[in-house]
Amino acid sequence: MSPPVPLVALLGNPNTGKTTLFNRLTSSNARVGNYPGITVDRTSARCRLDASQVIELLDVPGCYSLTARSPEEQIAVQTLLDGPQLVVVVVDATNLIRNLYLVLQLAELAVPVVVALNMIDELTGSPPDTDALSAVLAVPVVPISARTKAGLGGLLKVIKHSLDRASAPLMLDYPAEIEEDLAALMPLLPDRWRGPKKRGMALWALMSVEEDDTLTGIPDALRAAVLDRQTADSDEAIIATRYAFLDASIPSPASVRRPLSDRIDSVLLHPVAGFGVFVVLMLAMFQSLFSWADPMIGLVEGAVSVLSGLAVRVLPEGLLTDLVVEGVIGGVGNVIVFLPQILLLFFFIGLMEDSGYMARAAHLMDRVMKALGLQGRAFVPMLSGFACAVPAVMATRTMARHRDRMLTMMVIPLMTCSARLPVYTLLIAALFPPREDGMPLAALIMMALYVFSTAVALVAAWVLGKTVLRGQHEPLLMELPPMRLPTPISTLRLMWQRGRVFLSEAGSVILICTLALWALLSFPQLPEPAAGSPEAEVAAWQAEQLEGSYAGQLGHAIEPVIAPLGFDWKMGVGLIGAFAAREVFVSTMGLVYGVGGEVDEESPPLREKLAAERRPDGSPTYTPLVGISLMVFFALACQCMSTLAAVKRETGGYRWPTFLFFYMTALAWVFSFAIYQGGQLMGWG
Ligand code: GDP
Ligand code: MG
């Protein structure tokens, strides 16, 4: 039997490079980003220290201190106490004192610690005196740079040597009142908190237990004693003592080399100039989404039509061929066409995250957020909602308060996720072709949709915070990381990972939905016209088949509800599919305009078919007004099973997902109604 693999946890303040180090040591590619709150899930992987020793390395979400108010924060502390054999604290060498606060807390709890002094590549002048640091804290300190890989070998050696080291608690001298409190609390601690860590745990309890905390497993006697002894000043006295210790004993930090970052920030954070930069960047991004992706989209379109042409030639004529060509290749192909654009979007988001720009954007928005009653921290998950709501909903785990978390979760799905991109692009390409005067109309509309959804999300948060989720606002400023040169490899990797999620969704959810809709559209089957019938007869048969199919009947059934929004029953069919996943709209429309038709390589792209579609009276079905109404519907409606499932998982019940579904969908209907009816009144219809 091989000995059990020792567990080593990576801990540290947010944004100190834990995940970067984790990836380096374990050759994984967990997500790195230059803003706090990226890692929400624990990830673990094997790491080889040398020929004979392997450890299990655990990347935990960052934290500033061990003080806890909620069960989630408490779990983090408990994991540290009973789990790992060693804790490697990643410390940002450019911000020593604040980072060492956490090390101090761990040392007081007698947790065996190794300090990895990260980001030494950003220091100038003489390197920090690690021996002095090490002596003060009584823990090994290893200078490293996770970015340049300097010092990593040394770190592994020190980890190996520290694995079996027992550690004595660090004892600070607290003011007399606090010492009295500690003496009174220690005998009341539960058994699992005794031993060398008992003084540290008494301090923890004194700071964490409060009138309205939601901690679990605190014995009643302990809770009563804490509440009885605690004064308004005890927290402050403890914190002040710790900082006084650090200030007095830590060698003065080396100077930091970041002149550029500071100069850039004076522009990026400027209330006016910063906002201008933000708008220009966004516009440039959306413009390049269209212009750069275009050639690639053409390539994918070409490949899909070659493939379906091949299938037509190889497979015998019949239902099976229809299924393969229309359902599988056509349906999924219509969605995959958007892969280039989605990859580009992820690439830009990745660059902005990795460079630290996202954190600046969040800061610009901070004042707005506060005014609307959202917690400052909410912006990070909301920004990740631009990629996909599912991880964004999970990212709300960094928020301690239930109310803040729920509020953020309820508005995240309003952010423009990448699944909306195919729908927007299709409609914009069909209805707003490039203009001769060169105005980037498509990019402007796209950006307007993003701005619109963000604005609605913020206002919705304000309304929900005043009604369903009433509560006080708790200010919390997100700390600003320095601007850094993004690491292209990790950006590309992130882009590919997210792209893969999109592809696998196209291969599963979207494929299944498309096939189901194909069946609904193909049955009941009308007898086909004889081969060689006149074209008009074939077209009439096609129309009849579509209208009489189960899906057609469904579309007709919901027509009274959607007609006031400007949608016909064919769009209704698309909307039904889209409630599973938004992209299904695109593949369904492909089916609606393809099923029963001649299957050949020559059929024009979907956007041209949409643009050519006519109402019975001969007017175009897809007017710009209908297109806007439809896009606004997609911006607001809750059309994503995966998001609802994620919200159910995170909230542990059906209440919040049900609420989410109905409020968003009602909002979508009302907005689309107002836009379409209003537009018609103004004569734009
Ligand atoms: P975490 O929040 O602690 O997991 O931190 P991340 O690993 O996500 O890294 C935060 C940011 O710091 C990213 O932009 C990294 O590229 C950057 N970073 C990480 N390690 C180093 C380092 O050693 N030197 C420098 N200059 N930057 C680093
Ligand atoms: Mg991380």
C-alpha cells in the first residue's frame, strides 16, 4: 500500500497569483484573472515535489482574513483546521503588510504554513529580507514569481521539508481586556477546537460570533459568553494589535516598479476620460467582432454546406437523410457558424480580465452600483455574465450576505451572454446590412444591446432590492490590482476552454432540441408531391407541411400572445425552442425555412432567407422594428435551462428559479410590446 498523498492548500488574499502558481505547479489550467473573485470553486490536482513525493494541491478561493460570518466562510476555516497537512500562503510581495495579516492569523491557529512571497518580479532594488520575515513569523518564506517561474524549485523543496513539521502557535500580546476575554472563552470551546489552536480559535470566535451571524456548530455557552464579553472595540483592538505587530517587525518593503500602471490609471479611472475610454474600447470590440469574424464565418458556412452536400450525395433519399442533413448538419451548423465570433468575444473578455481592465471598469461602475443598492463585489459576477450566466451565478459564492447574493443572482441572467450573440448577429445581418456611408451600424446596435441589458440589470437590481429582497446596503470596495501585461497563452487557453463549452453545448443540448424540433416540424407528414411537379406546387406543399406540423400548430397556438410583439407563428416556433437554450432559435429558424425544401448545396444562408420572407400581404416579415423587438425579447427573457438549473442548485429550491423565469419573461414581453406598438404608432412598422 502506498502512503496517503498529503494534502497541501494554497491560500492567500484574492489576486495574489494563487491560481497562477497552482497552474504552474500542477500543469493545470484553472482560470486566472487580474481581478479579485475569479476562483470560486476549489480545484485540486496532483503535484510532484521530487522523485519520491507527490502531494495533492488545493486551490481555494481567496480571502483577506479568516473571520467568518456565514456558513460558507466558516467552511473555509474548518477545512484549514482539519484538512491540509500544510498551507502554502501566497503573499503579494508588493503589498506585504496587508497580505501578512492572514499569515498571522494562521500562525496564531498553529496551522503549519509556508509563505510563498509572490510577484518578486515586480519589485525593484534589493529583494525583501526573507530571513528576517521568516524569523518574525516563525514560518519558512520563499521568494517566487509564479509568472516568470523564478524560485519554484526552491518552493517545492521547502514544501517537502515542511510536510512533517509540527508548529507552535504564535502568541501576540493583546490588551489586558482581550486577554481576559480569551481566558474566559477558551474553556468553552468545543473539543475539536482545543489543543495548540485554542487561543487562536478563541480569538476567531470573539471576532466572528455576532448578534446576527449565521455560523453553525457554535456551542450556546460559547455564543452567550462572546456576546456578553464582546464590546464595540474588541474587534478593533485585536486588529490594531496584529497590525502593530506587523508594522513593528516587518522589514520595510522594497519599492514597487509600476510607474506605467499608475499613469494608465490616471486616465482609466478618470470619471470622464475613463468613461470615454470604456466606450471606445467597447465599440472597437464589437466592431472587430463583426469585421474580423466575417471571413471565418464564411469559412464555417462553406464547410457546413460542403458537408451537407456530401451527405445528400452519399445517403439514400428519405427521412433519414432529411434528419441528418436538416436536423444534425443544418441545425447544429447554423449555430456553429457563430463559433468564430464567440471565440473572439472570449478573447477580448480574457484580455480585459487578465490585464486588470475589468477591475477598472468595475471601479467606474462602482458609484452607479452603490446608488442602485448593489454590493460593489456584485460587479465581478455580473461581468462574467457577459460570457455565460452559469459560472457567473456560481461566482456569487464570494458574497457573504444571503441578500446580496440573491440580488446579484437574480440580475445576472439579464447580462448579455454569448448565447445571445448568434441570435443578435443573425438578425442584425439580415436586417441591417452594411451601409454605404461606412457607419458601423451593426456594431452600434450590438453595443446598444449590451448597454441596454446592463442598464436593465442595474435597474432591476434596484427595484428588487427595494421590494422582494429588501435590506441594507453594505459597502465593500473592490481592491484595484495593478495593470499587468496579459499572458497571451492563458488568454488563448481561456478562450479555447470557453469555446469548448459552447461547442459541447452545441453538440448536446442544442442538437437534442434541434432534433426534437425537427421531428415536431416534420410530422404529421403530408404526402409529398410527385417528382417533377411544378415548383409552385412544391412550394405550396412545403408551406402546408410546415403549418400543419405539430410545431406549426404550437406556433399558431401561441400566436395571440406574441402577435402584439410583432412576431408571427414561425418566430413562435423558434421562441419555443429558444426557451431551452437561446441558440436553438437560430437552428430552429434554419429548420423552419429549410424543412421540406430541396436539400442541396445551393441554398442561401439563413440570414438571406429571413430578409426575403414576406407576409401574406407581401410586406417583409422581418422589418427592422420586428428585429429590434425580437432582439429585445432575447435580451430580457429567461431562455436558458442551464441557468435555471444553476440557480436552483445554488439556492436549493424551486422558489428563486421560478421567480427568475417569470419576472424576466414578463419583463421581456412588456418591453417588446412597448417597442413594437410604440414603433408602429410612430409609423416605423
Ligand atoms: P488569484 O486570485 O490569487 O488566484 O490570482 P491569479 O492567479 O488569478 O493571478 C492574479 C493576477 O496576477 C493575474 O493577472 C496574474 O497574471 C498575475 N500574476 C500572478 N503571479 C504573478 C507574478 O509572479 N508576477 C506578476 N507580475 N504577476 C503575477
Ligand atoms: Mg484564483
